[in-house]
Amino acid sequence: MVRVAAISDIHGNLAALKAVLADVALAHPELIVVCGDVASGPWPVETIELLKSLQNARFLHGNADRGLVAAYDAAARPHHPGQAADWCAAQLSKEHRDFLASFPDEVRLDIDGLGRVLFCHGSPRGDEEVMTAASSEERMRDMVEGSAADVVVCGHTHMQFLRSVGGVRVTNPGSVGMPYGEPGAYWAMLGPDIEFQRTDYDRVAAAVQIRKSSWPDAAEFARDNVLTVPGVDEVMEYLRKIGGP
């Protein structure tokens, strides 16, 4: 029986990633799928190196991964990645940049018990689209229509959910490194069903190390995304203001 570990939105939180991968190893999946936004955070190089060392992983890009590549290339974009992404990009080697640039838009697998599974970052249509538990039925149908999948696994919004839309199950494994709702590191096991997982780690020690980083957002990230995290209501209100959920 094929089992797949789905992880997403690591955001350079190496401590959280290490803890999740230790738990993933105990579950013995045949494959790990990483749904994007891997390195934009306090430990970009170390995070990429750890991911590159995995023997059984597939990757797809998120909007933050595209942003780092664009910043590395000094490419003109309508929405510039900004100071924090520029710092992360400056840490990367050409090999790291090429690793991120190699990520495809999606990964498709057949998983026992689930059928045809499409992994994406935002939605099947784009890595910046928002799919949540609160998204309208009409909005969700538009995003999954034509996906040719029985299950769509997304990231981007950093919150676990599972719902059915027009016969397609849509799920988010949550965020490894930058969760919303409750602190921790979140992921999922797929096959033969969808099993949400939460891994705890020494967040106090991680926050101490993050604050030592020269990443411009280090102190804020340690305080607001590791020791504590934004609540679901706060996040949903923000998403409504920018056109979601």
C-alpha cells in the first residue's frame, strides 16, 4: 500500500522541519511531497540542504519559492519579493537557486484508497489562490474544476482542513514552519485515507536560535509564528480583506 507524507509551508523553519521529518520517518511513507514555500525564512540555506538530502521526496513550487528565485535573479516583477526575501536570496548559491527553480507547478500521484491526487500550492489554477475551510462552494468549484483529480492537496493558507466540493476532496496538511491557529508543526499522511498530524518541537529553543539570524523578520517571526501564532479568526479576517477566503 502506497502512503505519502504531505508537508508544506516550511518557511525556513529548520527546527520545525527536523522535528516533522523525524515523525515522518516513524510513519514509513513511500514518498514525501512538499507543497511549496520551503526556504523563505530564518534558515533558507540549511532548510534547502536538508530537503535536498531526502531520498524519497518530490517538490512543487509555492509563491515564496518563485519570489526567492526572482530576487536571486534580480528579475523585475509586478510584486517585488521585498527586503526579507532579498535577504534570503542573498544567502543562496546558484545550486540552491536552481533547486528552487526546478520545482514544477504540481505533482500528480495515484494513492491507494484516495485515487488520483493532485498536489499544488495555492490551487490547481495558481500558487497564489486561496482555498480554505471557509471558501465559498462556488469559489472552490471554480478552482478545482478541470483538475482531473479525486483529491486536491494544497498549501499556502497554513491551516489544516478537509472538505468535499463537487465530488473532489480538497485538503491542506497545514504548515510545518509557520502555522495558524495553534503553535506546532503540521502535516498529513495520505493513503488509504487522509490523516492530519501535528508535531511538537522545542519552540522556545527554536525562537532563541531564530533571533540570532540576521534575517530582517527574525524577531517578529520568533515571537508571532513560533512561540505564538495568529488565530484562525484573525487570519480569516485578513484573507477577506485581500479577496479571500
